[in-house]
Amino acid sequence: MNPIRVLVAGLGNMGTSHALACHANPAFQIVGLVNRSPVDLPEALRRYPLSGDFTEALHRWTPDLVCIATYSDSHADYAVAAMEAGADVFVEKPLATTVADAERVVDTARRLGRKVVVGYILRHHPGWQRLIAEARAMGGPFVFRLNLNQQSSGPTWEVHKALMQTTPPIVDCGVHYVDVMCQITDAAPVEVRGMGLRLTDEIAPDMYNYGHFQVLFADGSVGWYEAGWGPMMSDTAFFVKDVVSPRGAVSIRMPDSARSDDIDTHTRTSRLRIHRAGLGDTDLDMADEPGHQELCNREQAFVARAIREDLDLTRHMRDAVRSLAVCLAADESVRSGQAVKL
């Protein structure tokens, strides 16, 4: 088969990783890169043409696929423009900054018959796949206890502050973990309650860098998610991943050496503990699990498969909209002080 001609837009941490994944995979041919500001690229990517203008690059290089890893507020517009130009789309999470924009992307994909894959990287991680399978096997209703706090400083804190110009941590990170909750329960989320706090004067007065929310599901399951960014965040209990059911629990157990500023820590499972009530515990060692770049490689391999095998992505897109709706409802609850019905 001819390689899939891909344009990569946004060359921060995630965009660079996705570009490297496409560079290494013979299913793809990178036709161009886009970044609004000058960027220091890895050696492997320096031979590709680089543009500062997405629209110009899209029409000049006419790609088959556009990989979008820009800031969240451009995701929906770039995705729709790419599909209208005849390309399929991979877009980093969150799919959009509003539910209406997320639905606009999905509606465009359906209307034009284009593929849209959203960057839920945990879906491609064998440890998380095993956690979801083990939890589902126990049966619900479930209690979800999930968080990801990041003690960030220096360049990472600058990235977080830039992200918070449009998106609070509980939305940017939360969509991953609400997606996990929804895969385990299969039940619709029905109500969200959120709280948040601005812990720094380095962000806008109407933004907060710490938040948590509770989500209630139609089957009686309940979930808690917490996320905070910044140099003031504690590096204690920054990574909690528990799923509890009447029959027991499945938990990720990280080593004491794990640190919140290590990007690989955000996806690793290290060890799964399966606790069966009254029957004891079983530990599963995940020592050979993939790192961050390998996960991006797997994610782009799935994109190639979705295009070449014409996979049905209806549920994938629906789940992306649903997880975003929960996190945006959490943000609304933080700002209004009221529970939000879905």
C-alpha cells in the first residue's frame, strides 16, 4: 500500500512524540510539520518541511491524515478544516473545549465519511487494558478513585500555565480517566460535582490549578478524580488508581521512587494488585510495559489500522464526547458551586 501522507500540527511534547512515531512507521510518510513558533526538533525530524501556518500547510501539502497536537482551543477548528480538505484526523485529547465543538467534529466526520481518532493513550497500554478487564470481570457497581497531581517547575510549569490559558487540569487530564471509568461501567454518567482552587497568582484570576470532582453513573457507580499542577503541589499520593467493587478491588501500585514530574509515570502501571474479598491478593508485575514513546508508536499504528481497515470508530468518538462532557460539567460545577445534571 502507498504510505499515508501525514501533516503533524503542534510540536510540543506530545506532537513531537507523535511525529517521531510517524517517522518510524513505514505506514506513514510525513509531508510537513506545523508549529506557530520556532522549535528545536530532534535530529530525526529536521529533514521535514516546517511551516508556521496551519491553513497554508494543509492546502500546500494536501495530506491524507492530519495529526493535531496543538493547544486545546484549536483542536475542533483544525480537525474540521482537515476533514473538509479531504484528510482523516488524529487529534490529541481533549477533542475540543466545548461539547458543542466536540459534537461538531463528530458530525463532520460522519457527514464526510472521515476517520477521527482521539488521543486516549491509555487505551493502547497493556497494563491499563488489563486493569479494565480485571475490574469488569468483578462486576459493579464500582467506586473509582483516580488522580494525577503534578509537581511541576521550570519548563514544565510554563507548559502547564500555557495550557491553563484555556483548560483547567481536571479537564485536560481528566478525560483520560473518565474514559477509563466509562469503559469499565458501560453506564451513562448522570451527575457531576466539582470543587477547585487557584493556588498561584501566575494564572488568570478566573482559572484554578487544583480541582477534583465526583461523578455519579446510572448503574450506581461513583467516581472521584483529582488533578493539580504547579510547584506547590505535593509529591505524596500524587498517583492513586483504584477500582473497587462488591467483590474486591483492582489497584495500580507504584514504587516509592516514582515521581510526578516523570512523564512515563503518568501512564505506567508498574504492578497491578487484584484483591478479591475474602480470597486474598494477587500481584501482577508489569515491569516490561511500554514507555511514553512506545505508547505513541502504538497509538499511531492504531490510526494507520483504522484508516486501512476502515474500522468503525462510532463508539470511540462517542466516548470522547462523553468523557469531555463529564469534565466540562465538573468545570461548570467548580465555577457555579452547584451539581450539574447530565
